Amino acid sequence: MLELDVTRHGTPRTILGRLSLRVAAGDRICLLGPSGSGKTTLLNLIAGLDAPSSGGGVTREAALRIGYLFQEHRLLPWRTLRQNLLLVGAAPEDVDTLLARVDLAGHGDDLPDQLSLGMARRAALARCLAVEPDLLLLDEPFASLDSRRAQALRACLGALLEQHPQMAMICVTHDAQDAARLANRVWYLDGRPAQLRWDERLAQDSDRAAVVQTLSRLADPL
């Protein structure tokens, strides 16, 4: 699906060091690491929003579709949710279905400012799904949400991944427990410049427990 090979990245300060990564269909990756370690920078490279400063690059399948849920929802505030989805190419007859998939049925005519932060994140997720992504990038989707809204969004994402087993995901998070809830693979980014210190596949519940325990000691809290 996607391969990334970077010698270094960042100007004037090198943020990312040597990285060589592969993402395959069905990979559900939680990306953890200290604040400022370059997690968002890595997502931007994968998405094609940035290019490596030196050496290598990103190789994607020709028809690869990427949906990116940014830290800010980035919905146009003067447009309704329905209009925001139409602007990214959603068919008019699909808008209500997309909103229902993220538990926002009946909110198509709402403006983003009429929504809570959790609802706005789910609306932005619906916008991602409108492009029918092969790879879903999520940059701290649970940050600044209270526990109830964060759990609702996790449940929504878990259901979507179950419905689309071939869709890959890379989710930046500070919570090691998200690996147990959502991931079948864990990356841990650390160092100056940052390198991938962990790339572990989670096959069994025992794998998840051991990896989550280790990551809980390593990952800094929100």
C-alpha cells in the first residue's frame, strides 16, 4: 500500500532521522511518542503534505485514497455539515448515510459551530470517509475530549474498522490503552532526531497487554 524511506527531515532543525516503514492493507497502527517527537510531521509526510528534507521519499499505490483527520476539525464554519461533505465530493444521496455512520444522523443542516467538539470531530471523520479512504490518518482524535465523548469516538472508529477490514489506519495518540482498543500494530517514535524505536504487531491479547504495559511506562501523559 505505502512505503516510506527517509534519511532525515526538518529544516533548520532535523526532526526525523532515518526511517523505513511499510503500511499494508488492514494495518491498524497506533503511533505513540513524547510530545514534540515528530508524530504529526510523520503523518504529514505519509499524507504527501510535506516532502523529506534529504533522501528517500514516500511510495504509494497509484490509486491510494487517504483520509486525514487533523487535530482541528477544519470544517468550513459558514457551511452546513451537508455542504462540507458535498465540497469533498460526497454524492448528495450519500450524505445522510455518511453522517449516520458517525452517529450524526439528523445533523446535516447544522453548522460546525453548533456542534460540540466531539461531534465536530465525528463530522470531520465523515468528511474523511466521503473519499472512501484506503488509509485513514488520525492526529490525536481523542485530545481535549472528555472521557464520555472520547469513548464514543473510539467506539465509532472501532465499528468503522470492523466494517472495512482492508482499510488501514495510523492513529497518533498519547494513550497506550488506545493500542489495546484499536490497534493491531504499534509504532513508538522517540529520539533527537526521532527514529522508530518500536514496530510491534499485536496478534494475541497477551501481546497487547505486554506492549501496552511497556508503552504506558514510556509514553508521556496528556
